Amino acid sequence: MAVKSNVVAGDGKSITSLIERYPDKLFAAPAIIVLGLVMIFPVVYTLYMSMQTWEFSAQTPPQFAGLSNYVRMFTAENRFWPAVGRTFLFTGLAVGVETVLGVAIALIFNREFAGKGLIRTIFLFPMVATPVAVALVWTTMLDPNLGIMNYALRSLGLPPAPWVSAPTWALPTLALVDVWEWTPFISLITLAGLSSLAPEPYEAARIDGATPRQMLLYITL
């Protein structure tokens, strides 16, 4: 019994020692595993289904087709490459504007001013809204007949815009909605980085005669 107790005590000490050595990894491991499974399963299932031939409304089960779907997509599907181009265009437009606006707004929020907490909270509202709610609200706002966007244009004496009903307007309009929703996310990440900056480099830069623009470019960014 004494030997068994010593073994249990030794195991307890080794576990405690392991936790003390790697607390950040061990305590974060359960959440990382769950998130990993949540992210990996849809990807694996999507890859599996992409190698099947199956009509969603059909009564028959999926049939394995190998890489034939990919071959047809790359060689015979006329809509694939234009869709890829529009995806890159949308991503570049939306992410580029979100990054510039997000960093600029974070720099503003990094300073102290009256009502900063309230304004920052209101600014983060689009990010916490569910995508379904955002889609419904913007669909109503962009309605060509009843939407508030065209109402605002008419109030200013401007002609109404087709927004999502015209090919030349649809992609910029969707990018605008994406920028509205996700710019706060970029600002939040940037603000977290700005709040962790040490003050010593700025003090040294001021002593050396650096201008605010130089400190922004060479220290902050």
C-alpha cells in the first residue's frame, strides 16, 4: 500500500509540474481541440461531398465520382474562372478598405476623448450582429422601391441606384455591406495591438526629435 501511495503521489507531482511548466498550452488545449474539430469536420465533409454525384432533391444516395467533378469544374464549367476572379476582386476590395479604415479608427480610439467608451461600444455593434440579421436589414435598406438608401438619394436630388439588381453595382454594394460589418473587427484587433505598445520607444523618439508622422510610421505601424 505504501508503494502504491508513493506512485500516486509521484504521478500527482508530475502532473502538477507539467501544468506549472506549460499552463498556457494545457488550459487552452480543450478549447483549441473543440474549435479544431468544429473547423476541420466541415472541411473534410465538404471535400468528401465534392467527390460525389448527388442531386439535392434526388431520392437516391450520393454516388462516388472521384475527381470528375473537379475536372469538369476546371475544364468545362464556364462560370468557374469568372467566379474566381470576382471572388479575388471582392476580397481585395473589401479587405483593403476594412484594413485601412480599421487601422485609422483604432488609432483614433487609442487616444483619450470624451465619450470614448460609449462611441467604441456603438461602433462594435455591427460585428456582434448575426449575419442573417445583417442580411435582412441591408436587403430592406437596399430595396429599389422602399429602401432607405434610395430614399436618401432622392432626398438629395440624386437618381436612385440599382444597388444589387445591376451587375456593375452588385459587387461594390456587397463589399460596402462587408466593410460595414467587419471593419470593427479589424479595429478591435488593431486596438489590442496598440494598447500593448510600450511607451519607452515613443519617449526616446520625442527626445531624438521625431515628428508625430515619423513615430506613426516607424514605431506604431
